Amino acid sequence: MPQQSRRAAEIYHLPLMDLLFQAQTVHRAHFDPNAVQCSKLLSIKTGGCPEDCAYCSQSARNGSELSASKLMEVQRVLAEARRAKDAGATRYCMGAAWRSPKERDMPAVLAMIKGVKALGMETCMTLGMLDADQALRLKGAGLDYYNHNIDTSERYYREIITTRSFQDRIETLERVQAAGINVCAGGIVGMGETAGDRISMLETLAGLEVPPQSVPINMLMAMAGTPLADTPKLDPIEMVRTIATARILMPASHVRLSAGRSEMSDELQAMCFFAGANSIFVGDTLLTADNPGEDKDAQLFAKLGLRAEVAKASQEGCAA
């Protein structure tokens, strides 16, 4: 086993109290331990995606009953962004169910970025695979962050997705970084993968030329009609271990406790925050999945003594 892989595996499998202590120590050296970055995610184009991601209800191949929508109008997106800002979000993330953006949609996408930036919010997009020119155009419009999750390990990738390769994901991340856009990249746990797959996924992210500025860790939300609909639930402690290992391997990155929070107890979320998670999505939906509403998050923050992080323009970022 390579030295880096051995170190990551040793970290992940530490006795839990030792792992949490190490993760919290690293977290405090880089962040305010009681501040959590709050983002809002909007689906600007839902359903009809040609990819076959086994976890996703937006795939046209998965037999879900989710109907495809057209790209939202720019002014509607900006109205939603204003509401998100008024509710306390500092970062606005916009996602489209595409394999990659078509030229006919780029003017509207660029206008959305410019409009959200004009509101004083950080911007993030997730649009699928990009070529170099598209990445540069997004940067030119002022995009702060691009979300492009690698989903799982390279070994397990073909078990989850067959319409694109793991290398396709890495190449888009490289183009995004070359364009000067911050990267938001993470994955999903609980899809039937092994602990070794989770470790390998984190190693890949930490081993990028520049580690992602934001690392969303999603717990699978098994969606009806998808191939993973009946997947047994992952032991929640494995989610905590994944968060803690991400924090140690990527100490300066925001680690987002992303999809799956609606099915987590307050106690599990508290453990994840202690393990180094310091970012969440606010609002009652994440693309097509449920999410705790603002009132429930406010109650949780009050109970734990947490507060929303003040925006730092163009420093960190992301989506689910």
C-alpha cells in the first residue's frame, strides 16, 4: 500500500475518540469552531439528465417520475437569490441537470452569475462537464466556485455511473482550476461502497494540485425509482469518520455536511460538526431532496451555540 494511502487508512480507522480529537484540533487551527458557512442551493433546470447516476432521481434513465423542466428564467433565479440572501445565506449555488451545458443556455447562465454577484453573494454553479472555453467564460462572468463531485472512488465508480468515466470528472476539475475558479468537490457515502472506497475518494480530492476549497460530503438519500432505492443505510458513525478524515486530509477546506441532514438526528449532526464539518445548505430542499428548514437549523444552531459564518468574498465555496 502506498505511504499516502496507508496514512489515510490509519486516520480513518483510528479509535473514534482519537479521530475526533485529532480532527477537532486541526479544525480549530484553521477555522472558528463555532462558525458554519451557510449556502442556498437552487435547481435551475430539473430532470431529464442523460447520465445514468444510480443515486439520482433526475436521470432520464432511472425510471423516476420526476419530469424534466426548462432552464429557469434569469429574473426568477435572481428573485430566489434575493430571498436566500434575506434569509441569511451568503453563497448561492445553482445546479442544472445536464451532462454538460449547451451553447444556447450559456448566455442565461452567465447572466445568472452576474446578477447574483451584483447582490453581494458568492456564486457557485454545477452544470456537468465543462470544456476549457466554458470554464473561462464562467470565470469571466465572475463565478466564484464550480461544484463537480467525484461521487466515490475510482474503483467503485463504474458500479454507480457508466455514462461517463472517473477521469472525465478529474479533467473538468482541472479545467476549472486552470480557469482560476475555486473548486467544490466531494462525494456520496452509503451507496454500497467499502470504507476503502471512501478513503480513496478523500485521497483523490486531497491529492488534487490544489485541494478543493469546499468538500461536500453527502449521505445517500435513497430516491424512489432509482437503482439505489433499496440500499441499506450506512452506519452513521461511518459518516462521522468520513467527515473527520476529510478535515484532517484537507485542513483548510470547508467541509460541507450536505445531503442527508433531513434524516440525521441533532446528535449525529453535532458529531459531524465536532468532526470538522463547517458548512451546510439552508432551506427545505436540495435540488430534489428534502433538507431541514431554516427554523429547524436555527434551533439546532442555538442548541449547539453555533452561528452563521460571515461571508468572505471569493474564498471558499460550493453545492451538493
